[in-house]
Amino acid sequence: MSDRGALFLFSLGVIVACVAVAVWLAVTGQAAYIDGLFLLLSCFAVTFAFGLYVRYIIKSAMAGTPTAATEKSAAATKKPAPPVPAATEELAGKTR
């Protein structure tokens, strides 16, 4: 598994854990007190941060690499580089 794949799965795990803690705080009524409220806000902040990373990974994976057909069409539309003039004997003689 690649590093990105492992980080993606870890991020999903963190998001699920934070949402589970937020639900637990709401169900048990601890979110109504100061400690629970700050823990709830912390969970939302962590979920938001990891959610942005998951969104970035998904968008970069969907962009993907160009296919062979698009590479061939891009190569066909490219202009060839202008030829570099070769040094003639006259020019070589002037530098001496």
C-alpha cells in the first residue's frame, strides 16, 4: 500500500472516531457542559482538518495521469524546436 493510501485510510479512521465522539457527547448530554462543549468543538475542528485532506486526496486521484491518447494528441500539436545553426568554418576562423 502506498503512503497516500495509508494516510487516506488513517484520515477516514480519525474522521469516523471524531464523529463517534461527537455523537456520544450529544447522546449522553455532556455537550451541554463547558468540558463537553470544548471537546465537541475540538472534534469538529479535527474532522474539518482531516476532511479537507481527504477531499484533496480524492481530487488529486480523480485528476489522474493523462491517457496515451491525450499524450499523442499533445505531441502532434507541439511545434518542433527551431534548428540550431551549425558553426561554419568562417565563424570558427574569426574567433581565433
